[in-house]
Amino acid sequence: MKYRNVGKSGLKISEIALGSWVTDLKGTSAEDVAKQTVDLAFDNGVNFFDCADAYSAGAAERFFGEVLSRFPRRELVISSKVFFPTGDGVNDRGLSRKHIFESCEQSLKNMRTDYLDLYYCHRFDESTDLEETLRAMSDLVAQGKVLYYGVSEEWGGARLQEAQRIIDHLGLYPITVVQPQYNLADRYIEHEIMGVCSKLGIGITTFSPLAQGLLTGKYRKGQPLPAGSRATWQADHQINDLLTDANLDMVEKLRGVADELGTNLPVLSLAWILQHKEISCVIAGASKPSQLENNLKASGFEIPADAMAEIDAITGFHRFERHVG
């Protein structure tokens, strides 16, 4: 396993991280499979384990808290996130100082740790003044309950730069990391976020590297949905919305590139993300050891320049730049 710094910080994390969105698995066979997956990750050098208080109403945090407590804390990088509702109260959501502090305390209890290495604002909160949110996150760092903080989705380049202006003016601890979605089917962060993060020294820990399963290659044009696959049960139909003819045609062409390089589509998809120097790690959501074992092959896998160019042509991506005159 290879490791990278999170932006300009001294924190080093594994190129492949493991995220947990598990429901309450207590007493089920799935619990043993999930534990085996975490054990495989740790045994293979994965040190970054990502979670959020909103995942399965805290069950995911409690699962990680129980399983990770068997390993030396100093060898782990543990993260969580705050924003989504954790109760029915009017203040049980968002990025107010109250909700941030209370959510952090609960996450620490759930994950059986005295501190979080990384703590993210899960979304942007339009109803809370940005200064209040940044002061609260910075204060958690000052208290030692959080070592580094960052943001996730809905924080574009302009918001990151505005946050930096406030941080500089008030002398707060800086944003260290962002966690956006990024994959071969969704390259939006290349338009501006990557450049802003590079300029500010902010690391990028990406999620959904396989685009909800689209880039596993198991969905094929003109063929029925695989039994038990996410597309057969996902409530919000995210993967179903991605199963367009254009996307499935793209997947077939990418599969050809993977074949030429002697690998498979998931490894190619994760390794492609890691070819970008701005990226600190890829967060994979493997649900069983065999999936994780395959994903781990992406760390250190080099894609030749000609193959990278071919991938660009297949995805048809063009970075947006507005020119006047």
C-alpha cells in the first residue's frame, strides 16, 4: 500500500481508504463479512477509515467503533462528518456551533475514540453564517477533539476561497481536506475545485469511485439487471439514473482499455483517480473482502500516458473555461 499526504499537512493516509455505510448488522452473518473486510483492509496497510453520523442513524459509526477498537489507535486515521439530521429537534441538523459540538461528542462516543483525525462538514449550510461554522470547527481542533477538519459536497471553489479569506482574517485553523464525489463518469471537480485545492494546499479524499456501481462493469447494455445488484433495490435510484445507453457504451470502451492493460475495470477506475497528483486517496465502499482485495490492486498501478489520453477521449471530458473576446 502506498501513502500520500493530505494536502500540505503532514498527515499521511493510504491511497485506498475504506468507508462504511452499514446498517445495524448485529447478530447477522453480514456482520462477520463486514468485520473480515475491515481486517483485510488493516492487514494490507489501509489506515484511513471514513464514516459519518448520518450513515444508518449512527449504526455505521458504532460498527467502526467496535471493530477498529481492536487495532492500535495511533495506526488509524478515523473520520466522520456533520450536517444531516441526528434527531427531530430544530437544532439537530446543519452547521451551527451547537449542532457541530453535540454531533462531534456523539461521534466520539460512537467510534470509541478521544479524537477524530478528520472531521468534515458533510454539506454546505445556507442557514448558518460561514464564520460561525469555521470558528466551531477550528475550536474543535484547538480542543484536541479533531486534528484536521474539512468539507464535503456543495463546497465549490468560490466557497472554499471565501472560507480561506475568513480563516486568514480571524487566524483560525485552516481547512485541510475536501471530500467530493469523483469518478470517470463525474469529473466536475476538475473544472475548478482541483485548482483551488492545489492553490490552497487542501487535500482531496474522493468518494464513489465506481459511480454507484456503473464502473464495476456488471451492468451491460441490453442485458437484465444482475440479481441482487444495487440497481434492483436502491431507494433513490441513483445507479438506475446512470444506466443510460451513452454511459453503458462508455463502460464497454473503458473495459477494453482495462483489458489492454491487463487489469479489470474497477482497478482501472480507482487507479485513474490516483493518477491525479491533487488526490490524497480514494474511498472505496467494499461490502465484502473479495471486492476490497481487488480494489487494493489500484494502489501503485500506473496507467501509461497514451492510455490516459484514450480514457479522456472515451469520457469526452473538457475542462470548462469561459473566454471573453
